[in-house]
Amino acid sequence: MSAFSIFLGLIVIVAFLLIVVIMVQNPKGGGLSSSFGGGGTQQMGGVKKTGDFLDKSTWFLATALIILILASNLTISSGGTTESKAYDEDEATEMPVAPTSTTEPTTNGSTTE
């Protein structure tokens, strides 16, 4: 198993968790904390802290996702050879020539074979 495969698996897991955390949040400030009855009151110790936890976990997961993406990019560029396989001089000189048409149009629009 290559390092890129490990990073790819971690990226998928972190991206899924980030989606879940963002979907749980409510843009108006209610979110998960209002579901448990903590609507407008400031409670000590439970529901009030949920919004803070979701906010911090969103930033943590987003930062982790960016770091994993950059690290996976480093494993791609450092692994293997540095030569480009898009252009090979030996293959460039041996390019096949496209076949030419042997039929010629006649004056009445039909072709002869």
C-alpha cells in the first residue's frame, strides 16, 4: 500500500466528517444545541458548549483536510521517476502516417473505387 493511498483514505474520511459537522450546524445559531432545548438560554456545561465544539471541529477538520491534500501532493511528486512520459523522442520519430484516400470524386458526384 503506497503513501498516496493512505493519504487518499484519510482525505475521504476527513471530508466525510467535515460534511457531517457542517450539516449538523444551523446557520442561525440554533443547530444541535437548540434541538436539545437550549434555545436562547445559556446553560452551563452541555448544550451551550455544543456550538463551540462544532465550530472548533469545523476549523480543525478543514485545516486537517488542507494539510492532508498538500502532503498527498508531495508523495505524488516525490515517488517514482522525474522523467516525463508524455513525450518520448523514440516514439516521436516513429509516428504513423495517416492513410490517404485513394478515391477521387467525379464530375457527377459519385466516387470510383
